[in-house]
Amino acid sequence: MDILPIDQSAREGRPPRVAPSTRMSFRKWMRELGWRHLVGIAVVLFAVFPLVYVLSASFNPGGTLTGSNNLFREISLENYVDLLGDPRRPYAAWFANTLIVGLTTSAGTVFLGALAAYAFSRMRFTGRRPGLLGLIIVQMFPQLLAVVAIYLLMRGISDVFPAIGLDSLIGLILVYLGGALGVNTYLMYGFFNTVPASIDEAAKLDGAGHARIFFTIILRLVAPILAVIGLISFIGTTSDFVIASVILTSPEKLTLAVGLFRYVSEETSTNYTIFAAGAVLAAIPVMALFLWLQKYIVSGLTAGAVK
């Protein structure tokens, strides 16, 4: 217990006053704060356990998931060596195709979406409000409804321009760009509106046009939303399976999601530990991109759009 400094009562020979204890009892702490910590720990364990299990299975040379129940019982790089050295599985080509599609789609989505969002936010033209409304309405329909239409469209394009039709990475990138522009443009439009229009007016007084304002001023102020859109687009394209499996057919042109699935489903003796090794390697680009863009995301949440 804390003892107060000597006061008049102590000088007169009476016992000093004692300050009441401010420590919270364990029961009260559990009732007010402790249960939140327990819930947080449970959620973290629930989210981390599948990742740890897959990582443990990738180091298990047994070949089945049954032997991976004991986490990290055996540690070996045999699965990674088999994954990268088997000529029947061009994993390196799948990895390169995934990076090409993911990075190109992310860059294109950010650039085209930013151009459209700037036009909707700063310019006034005929059809502006119907265009924004159309972006919202299009996103109400599930994307799976368009798979058959996309396949027929790409097959028709293959007869005229085979380079951008079926079984081509360029065609897959174009499909991803068309499907991602709607919702991403609308998200960027809302963020562009937070940038004061007085900045554009001051730049116009100095003789700057729309292109110079957009590339030298606006893009720097909206960097946080560009980072978020780029990250979401990269994660969505690299993990997509349905559209990629419909468009890509050649083994050397597959992405990681399609290639690993076909390897597991077509082999007579499925080796899930090699699949786990491929999944671990596939997660590295996503983690690296997230860590690289994290500073932009955090700066946008803390500092705002205008600095």
C-alpha cells in the first residue's frame, strides 16, 4: 500500500493516512479486460494453426498428411527438391506465370482505376451519375455467372487473335482487368473525393493541366488507396482458380493455383506434402508485397490523404 507524505496529523503523533489501493482484483480484471485477451488469443490460434500445419507438412518427407499430425516431427527439404526438380511439374514456370499475371493485373488495375476515379471525381460530363450507378449495379451480380460468357468470348477471340484468346496469359490478364475495374474504381472514387478540390484549382492557376495534376499531385496524395487496391488485386489474381482453369490449358502456361490442383488431382498417388511445399512457396510473394506496402497503408490510416 502507498503511504501519503507526512501531514499535520503525523506531526501531532497520530497515525498517517493510508491511500486506498488502486490495484484491480483478478476477478474484476477478468470480467472487464481478461476475457478480451482470451478471445484474442483463441482467434490468433485459430488463424495461425492451419498455416503452421501446412508449413509442418511441407517439411514432412512421408508423403501423406497423416504423418504430419505431429507438428515438425521430421524436418527435411525433400518435398521442395522433388517439387522443383520434377520435369512433369514445371513449378518454376507456374510461379513465373503467376507473378507475371498478378503484377501486371495489379499495375493495370491501379492505373486504369485511378484514371477512371479521377474523371468521375473531378470532371462533370454527360452520363457521369449513370456511370457510377452502373458500376454499383454490375457488382451486384456474382462473377461466376460470367464464366460461360467469358469462355465463349475468349474462344471467339482465339479464332481472330490467338495471342489474346484462350490459353494465353495476355487474355487472362485482360479478363482480370475487366472484372476488377468496377468495384476498384468506385473505391478510389470515394477516396479521391477526400482530396480538396482547392488543390486542383491552385495548380490550374499555375498553368497545370489535368494530366499534370493527376500524375504529379493527386497520385501522391492517394497513395494509400492505390497500395490497398494493388494488394487486393494481386491477392485475388494469384489465388484465383475458376477463371484461370477455364482459360489456361497448356501445362507450361498454368498458374500456381491451377497447376498445383491438377498435380494433386491427376496423380495416381496424391502427394499432399509436395502440394503443401508448393503452397508455402506461393505465399512468399503475397507476404513480401504486403510487407512492402504496409508503410503506405499505415500512413494512410494515421496521417490521412492530405499531408
